[in-house]
Amino acid sequence: MAAICVDAGTTVIKAVGYADSGAETAVVRHRTSVSRPAPGQAEQDMGAVWDAVVRTVRGVAAELRSKIDGSVDFVAVTAQGDGCWLVDAAGEPTGPAILWNDGRAAATVDAWNRSGLAERAFRTNGSSAASGLPHAILTWLKEHDPARLERSAANLTCGGWIFSRLTGELAADESDASAPFMDLRSRRYSPELLALFGLDWAARLLPEVRDDAHRVAGLTPDAATLLGLPAGTPVVMAPYDIAATALGSGAVRTGQACAILGTTLCVESLVERPDLDGDPVGITIALPGGHLRAFPTFAGTEVVQWACRLLGLTDPAELSVLAAQSEPGARGLAFQPYFSPAGERAPFSDPLARGAFLGMSFEHGREHVARAVLEGLTLVIQDCLAASGPPPRELRVCGGGAASALWLRLIADVTGLPVLRSGDSEVGARGAFLVGLVATGAAANVRAAADDHVRLRETVHPGPGPYAEAYQDFLALRETGSRSWPLLAEMRSRT
């Protein structure tokens, strides 16, 4: 028995081979590129993404054949979410994918927020508006590129695009369909939401929603030839990456939360039912047997990479070493990490949000800048936890940032929660594996699969430290700084 699970991230495509025991047996990664054709825009070549998937899966299939006996029982796919991956009636791209972190529709989202329209939608879909969501991008395309919409027959996500290449079927997992057009009570597209956003015309572009009982299709002969696998191999459409990562970390019960320290800094918690009457922040994702309250920010480890370039460091590990040379609190240097050109979407939505160092003076050195960056990102995690509802009993962490012992210590001390590090190198793929086991009948449910297959490394327990007032200080500084965001936007428009 073996399985191959794909996790198609924004910048890296990963494929993981699992043996009968569930152990990671082979991992192949391939980098992909994001193009930025204009300020605030983020696009990807859909064909290049598919080619990367083919190369990674072929590589894993070859390694599995050399290491274990038996066939591949299934291929499961998880991928980056949101955005617009438009295809024509033949399933071919009508242009580049417009990604989740694209900001071209920022003005539209700002208008929705200010008019109260976005909050009205939240009462049905449980998700705040963001410029990288399909309703915003489709609205922009209607005005600026209507010809592309006329050529398009379906709006997929990255996972849906890969699933279509593998199986020939155009579909969306419930997690991908959740925002922005799903009524979470019925788990179906809402005509009322489409009308609210003036997108009645876009109903024809929405692919069929697949629930937990209909997430499997067979590998086509053409795709099988490319991948080196038998035609008809079951292909499982797993929830999209942040949801699959929560499951793969073992956060499968209420009271458990997960923080992804990756390109997006995302904090998420399992809930039994969506809270559509609460503050209109974050997103709510439909999952098998429940929902995920998620707060995926626009800026995560990209901020760390930016700081490395600024400070002349070669990798994030050096940033942690440098930050450790500073005392806690970075000698009063505060950092607001809202660096995305699209602003911020969680735990608040403001396309005008921008980052800042505050309190800088000649007394500060490189080590204080490094410390302030990690502390600022950690305070965003606390901000997301505060917005998500009742405090969880533990926080599971994964992603590239989880390799930093200092950052894990900061997270534990700032949040006051035990921080549990995943034992897998690719946690999103692990989540897809768990869903694949259930979908193919090898496990009764995701909780049982997680109990059998999720492994953890060390646990970092919170300790006494100087961060008791840090979160309130962070909020106060953001409130003050946010008053300058409209002026900064006006200044950008003049350059």
C-alpha cells in the first residue's frame, strides 16, 4: 500500500509518498514563480504549476517503486486557496491564475467594507472580504478584462485546477467553495450572495461543489501516462492547504488550534458550527463534520525573508540567531508587519494597511530589528487567536518558521499556550493523506486517521516573561498608525 499526496503551495509544489505505515517515504519539491505584472498584482502560469505537479509526482512514484512493493492506492491533492483559476469549456486556461494575495481589487473591497456590504455577506458565508477572493477578482475582471470572462467556462482554485488535469472533472471542494459564495448553513452556493455583490452573471462560472462523499475520481489515461501511474488510480480532492494543514497537524477537535508559520501566517481553530453573528473577521471553512475558523494573513515568512535581505543575512536561521542577541522587547522597538501590497485580511480587513517600525533611534542595532520582526509577527498570532473566540488549550505549529526555536519560545510566552511542533516535514500533505484514507475507506474518519498517523516533536511550554502588556501595546500602536494609511495610499497614487 502506498499513497502520493500533493501540496501545491504558492511558491513550492510538494509531493510526498507514504508507505503502508503512514510514514513519509519520499518527498520531492519543485519551486514555482509568482509574477507581478503591475503594482499590487500577483499571478501564476497555470501550465507551469501543472508541469511542476507532474515532475514532483513522477519523482515520488519512481522513489516509491524502488523502496516498497505494491501499487499506489490513491493520489490526494491539496493546494493554495482563493484566487481565480479560469478555464474554458475544454478545461484550458484562459490566462494566468490571479492569486489569493493579489491586490488589484483593493478599492472594490474597501468600498464593500465601508458600505457595510461585506458585513452583510459575512452573516451568510462567515468570511470577511479580501481582494484575493473570487468575488473581488471577478468584479475587477468584469470592468477591466470582460473578454477573458467571455472565454471562460469555470472559475477553479489551484486544487480544482490540478484535480481537473488529473481527472478531467471540473469541481470544487467544500473548503474552496466556502468563501465567498457559500451559505454555510446549507453548504451550497447562495444566489442571494451573488446578487448582493452584483455577480448574478458569474453563477455559470461556479463549479460543482463536492462534499465528503464525492471527493474521489479516477486518473485519466493521459494524466496516468504523464505521472507514471495506472489509469483509474483514485484521485482525492482534499480541502485546500490551510485546512489540510490544520488536519495534518492533528488539530481535529475543538479546543485545538494550529498556526501555520509560512508564506501566509495563518491561525485556525476547529469549531462545531459557524458563528455568523460574531465580529465579521476571518474566514470560515466547511470541513467534514465541522468548520474551521481561520485567520490567514497576507504576510508571514515573506516578512522574515525581507528582513534577511535588509540585514544582509543568508537565511531565516541567521535572523533568529541575531534576534537572540537582543533583550526581549527589542529595546522598545515595535514592528507592525503589514507588508503586503494588498493590505491585510486577517484578523481585520483593510486593503490600505501598511507596516512600520516604531520607536527607532540611534540606540537600535541590527539585533533589535531582527527581534522586533519576530515579536511583531508573534503578536499577529496572538491577535488572530483573540479574534477566533474562546482560547484554545494548545497551539500546534508547522511551516518553515517552526524551525526557529526562538520563534516557538516567543509564541508560547506571548500566547500563554503550550506550543506543539509537528513531526512531519510537509503537514499539508499529511492532512491530504488523512482525508484520502477516509475517502478511500481505509479510515473511519479524520479524527481516527489523525490519532493513528499524526506525530509531534517537542512541546514548548509558556514561561514568565516581559510580554504581559505587549499585545495591548501592539493594538494601541496599530490604532494610531492606521490613521495614516489613507494618506499613505494617496501618496502612493501620486508616485
